[in-house]
Amino acid sequence: MEDLKNQLIQAYKDENFFEFIQKIYYQDRKGDKILASALIEAHNNKEIDLIVLFSEFKNSPEQHDFFSVRRVLEEVLPELDAPVIITANCIKHLTLEAGQDMAAGMLVPPFISFCANKPTRPTELLKHALDLGDKEFDHVSTALIAGAKIDSVDYVEQAIGLISGECELVKLRAIFALGRMNLDNEEQITAAVKAIMDSTKASKNDQTLATSLRSLFALTSRVNTLEVLFLSFLDCHSEHRGENFIHAASETLFYDSEKVSVNVEKRLLDICIYTPEKNKGTIKNLDYALEKILKRNDFEACINFFEEFFQQTNYKVSIKGFDSFVRELHNYKDTFLSTLITKWLLSQNIYLCKFSLDLVRDFDKGLSLSFDANCIPSGSEGVYVYLARKACGWFFNQPKTAINLIESLISIAPDSELNEIEKAVFNPLCISYPKSITERMKSSKEAECKRLAQLANNVLTSYENYQTSIRAALEIEELKPSESDRHTYWRHHNKLMDESMKKARSKSFLTSLFAGNESVLLYGNKSIHYIHHGDQKTRQEIPLQEISHSFEFASMHNVDPHGLENILWQFKAEGCQV
């Protein structure tokens, strides 16, 4: 270690200290890990002044890896012997220098430990911070938290005294400090909770209320009997719509989910209903929180939240914004997912109908889903036809999903509605997807449910009659395009395809990656390319490999696109008001 210390001192004298630190930091982490001890000894012996050095350290990527070098100070700071005010200024400089990086505040915990190592440091720092009134950086809470590690009674009283003061900024920082103090005395915790609640009872300051929410939850979650006070705070400010307050509620739901009781959870969700659509971070917190709620099978709480939240955002946020929740929902495909799609398609709300499609949009080949019969109102005339048309309209591009949903209705639908359901299966589903739907109908002919077997037989008969009509129409010469017209059309089609290919190649990631070095087809069955070795190159020939992917394209898009679009929109919008 002595040798390393001498090298550090020499680098300090040569004014290349940070370059040397960056060079040896990772080597030291893999080896004996003596760098921190050498730095502490050199500083405390006044051979190096680390605080002065780091007070001038800049976030200049072209010179140093700022965060790697700064991490060295994080490791040694608690053991350094230095004036607290000068050290505080250094911490402020390095934190602000880090900018908006998530690691910007990583120096604060070691600085708290530094202050807690001597009883005079928190007192001196708190006096300095209050006298200075720095709006840019918070040393008030640092001093209070550090002081509480030495004398919790004294510093809790000081924090409570600051909360009742006139300065909103000092009050905010004192509230924050109380939430971060590691208190275990019930009397102290209760006093802190009541002080925060009293000082914020009439407050409308969004940042103060957000900080109070976090601190109050941190305190009340340590004592079961104090939950009622936290609920009282939430009820008192239930009408507050500040973005910081709502975000704090979402953080509590997500990060502290194991500590949140059902009563608290409901109040926090009620607050988060008013999340603005632009606050993506808050929505992501809610996504993770709702995923956890669904895992414990509280499906009803999730759905109630979504329906109110969508209404508050005027349906500008889709269920697609909650991808973690949707992934978890697919683990309950036959229960919760089925119920939700049924409820939303029955809602007569066109936005919720669209969101039901978003629940399965990423599954190209569709899902085997059924309607939840328990959600279908009994005695409502036409409700089964209504659901069949909704399934056909919204899930048309996923015929597997559409036909599964429709078939789940056959055994429970009244006889009077079966004919209309059959029509929806035939047109547009069967004539648009003849391969997949006819195969499904052929298998359904053997179904145990006689009604389903009869429907399948009727659809297949209607499709055979339709095909007969098509074949007859093809024999009419007047309907056949001439050879010249076909040739003109294919030339036009090939031109469009060539232009599309050129446009795609110009934006291709692979083209830019390989700088235009494309392979060349050889004899139509091999590709050649060259590997360069300095001035020499090696030619390689690679046989072509077959790559294929098939999907069924709706034939009616070519035959009658406008008619198809019209019938699908009729099915989608039927009965919907919004």
C-alpha cells in the first residue's frame, strides 16, 4: 500500500491525479482493493487534499470517466478528516456537475455518514444551511438525517420546529428529513407524523404535499396503529390534483407495494386516476403496481381503476401503455382476459372496444379466446348477435381470435339469433379467409355441440354456393380484363414494388451497417462476397437458404375493399355512443 500511496502523491504533485485514478481504479477493484485505504491515509496525513481536488473536478467525458472517478470519493468520504462546510460545497459541486444523471445523488449517503462521524458536523452544517438559504441544493435534510444518527431526540425536535416555520423551502426539507430518519421509537414517530399533518392541513403546495405523502407513509408503515393517520392525510388532500403529489402516490404503490394495505392502496389508486396522459413515468409506476395487484388476483380493483382512469384522460391513454399489466393478464387468458374483453365489447364505448383489441394486438396469429358467459346480460334481445359482430369487426385481422369468440356464443345463444351469427361468420369472415375459416368449420362439423355442428355445416354450404357463383362469373367474357390490361397492370405493380424496395433499402439499417457492401447473386443459386485482409481479399460463395413466412391476407381487401371497410365499421360502431 505504501508504494501505491507514493504513486498517488506523485500524481497529485504532477497534476495528473484524476488520470492516474482512472487508470488504476478497475485494476484495484479486481485486485487487493487498497486504493481507498491509501487515499484515506494520504488525505488524513495532509499529503493530499481530496476535497480541494474534487471541488475542481469537472464532468468532461473527453478527459475522464466522471462517474468512475467520483465513485472513489464515495468510497472514502465517510473516513476523511475535513471541514464540514468545505466538504458540503464539494458535494454540492459534484452533484450539480453530474446533471440529470440517475447517479447524481449517490454522494449524499456517504456525506451523511461523514457528518454522523462527529457530533459537531451536523450542528455546523445545519446552521450554515439555514443561514445560507440555498435554493439550489439541500443541506438542511442532510444535516438533520445525519444528526438523528447521533441524537434522534434532539434532531427530531429540531425538524419538527422547522416544519412549523414560515419558510416553505425549509419546511419541505425538514419533512423530507423526518421521512428518511431511521426512527424506531413509537412516541417520536407519532410526534413527527402529527407535526407533518398539522403543518400541511391547509397546504396547496404540490411539492410539499408530495414530500409529505412519502414521509408520512415511511413513518406510519413502521407502526400499525398509525395507518389511520395516513388515511386521514390522504382523505384531507383527496381533491388535490398536483402532478408531483400523484407521482408520489404512484411511487408508493409500486416501490412499497408489500407495505401498502388494501385500504391505503384504494386511496392511492383513487389519487392516481387523475394522472395526466403526458406523465409517462407515473403511468409506468402504475403499470408495475397494477401488475402486482393482478398477481394477487384482485382483478376487480385493476378494472375499476382503468375504466375511471381512461375516462379522466378522455381515452388519450390506451391499455397499450400498461404493457407489464397486459403481459400478466395473458397468464389468466381463460378467466380475467376473457372477462375483460367481454365487458369492454359490451360497454357500448368505442374506445374500450378498441382497447380490447389492443389487449391481443401483438399476437399475429390470434388467440383462442372465449366470451365470459357470466358477463352477458340475460334476457337482452340481440346481445349475442351484437357480441358476434363486435368480435368480427374488431378482431377481423385475427380470424382465429374472432372465430373462437363467436363459437363460444353458439351453445348459449337463443335460436332466434343463430341465423344472424351465421351470416357474420360467412360474410365477411369466411369469404375473406377461406382457408383458415373453412378448415375450422370442417373441424367444427364433428363438434359435440349439435348447434355448432349445424352452424359449421351451413357456413360451408353457403361458401360452396358462393364459390360456384364466382366460377360462373369468371366465364363471362365481359368481366375478364384483356391481355393488354393485365400487362399494363403488372408493369404498374412492378414499378411500385421497385420504388418501394429502393426506398426501403435507402433506410435499411443493414445497408448503413455494411456501408453498401452487398452480396451478389451468382448463377441464381449462390451469393458471393469478399472478405478483405489489408490489400488482399478472399472470395466466398454461399448457397442460398430458403426463408419463408406465410400469413393469410383477407381476400375481400382486393375484391371489395370499400364494401369490407363499410361492414367492419358497422360492426365496430354498432350500439356505441363514445
